[in-house]
Amino acid sequence: MKKRRVLTNLVGQWLWRIAKPYAPRRAPVAPWIRLIHYWALRLSEPNPAKGKPPTLIRPGYYYDADLAQRLVDTGVIKTKPLTVNAPKYAFQQWTVTYQGGLLSQGDGSQADLIWVLTMPAERARKPVLFLEDPLLGAPKILDGSHRLIRSVVDGLSDIEVQVIEPADVQHILGRAQQA
């Protein structure tokens, strides 16, 4: 069974290389690229670090985006609204630009641009979640980077995001596993 999982993951990784999800993309995405992308997602092992950005306030810990979203959805954590200029933020964070139907990002950025261009509309409308990291002095994106980039593609300038306040940040910390 383990051999099959390894082989499946290798096929998924091979499909990722064909799809080139980080490369500049024209909208709309060609159907054959969408299909390759779909199977690459299904066959590849999930990234264990997804949704777990490291903290600056506590080394060895990370912010758990999935936990944060559950706590926000159930009302355990309250958020405050913040208006963010999506094109400016996307450019500052990932050097993302969208001009003439071409979506691109800077070297080193790893946003899946195929997902940005093909995500379902209801997913694209889900609120983006930020948090206030006391050491940064400014809100930082926790969950929704692809949705924020999608808002740029959709022509939205300012979007409202939800911000977790510093007092609640402690509730979403996870301890990184020691190597």
C-alpha cells in the first residue's frame, strides 16, 4: 500500500511540473491545464506546512489557519473588519500583477495561479483572514492569499478582511514538531 501511495505521489508531482501552477497565466485557463491541475492536486501528498505560517512571537510555534477559521466560524474568536487595497497588498507580498488578462508573480512567490483563476465563485467570496502579530505592528494574512489575489483578477480594489486581534492570537498557536 505504501508503494502505491509513493507512486501516486510521484505521478501527482510529475503533473505539477507539467501544469506549472506558479508560472504566469492567462485568463481563462485552458481546459487541459485545468484537468492536469485537478489530478495533480488529487494525487500529490498535501503540503504539511499549508495553513501553518511560523510565528514571530514564539519560536517553534505556528499559527493554525484551520483552527482559526473554525474558532471564528463558531464565534469563539471575534474579528474586526479591515479594508485592504488588494492590488497593493498582493504586489507587496508576492509581486503579483494582473494586466491584460495575464496574472503573474515575482520570483520566489509560490501562489498557485491556476487555482486563483479557476476557484469556484463561492470559494472566492469567502472572507480573507488576517491576524495582528504584535511583533509586526501591522496585520498579516493568515488564510486566503489565493482569494485575495483572485479579488485582484476580479477587478476589486479594496476588500474587507477579518482581523483576529492580538488577545486572541494565543488561541490559534500550534507547536511545531521537533525534527
